[in-house]
Amino acid sequence: MAEPWVDWTKCSVVEMVPGRLSGAPVLKDTRLPIDAILTNYDAGLDPNEVAAIFEVAVVDVRTILEFREKQLARSA
């Protein structure tokens, strides 16, 4: 089943830059795709583990996860 669409344009820690990863949503000021964070979390890693793997702040990972949950709750 495909992931429901999330509008990342209003997430404070996400950016989409046309020349960076073909404009895919990434963690701000990085080349880390949001999909990589979500895939690892959905596979069972907790936010601390995801942050450690990618060497990013756990607060940023939590912000992304919370934003996705709020977006999905609105569309349900």
C-alpha cells in the first residue's frame, strides 16, 4: 500500500530545493531524504536510533514524525 500524501511544505525542518535530490523533501540544510527517516522509523527503529544512524538531531526526527501524524490525521 502506498504512503498517503503529506504536504511537507509547512514542516519547519523540511525543505524542497529543486537542485537537491530532484526536489524531494529533505531535512533542512542536508541531503537526507525524509523518506529515509520515515522508512527506518516504520521498520521499527525508535526516533533516537533513526537520529543516531543519520547523525541528525533527535528533535528534528521527532518533528518530522509528529508532522506526518498530524497530516495523516487530518486526511483521515
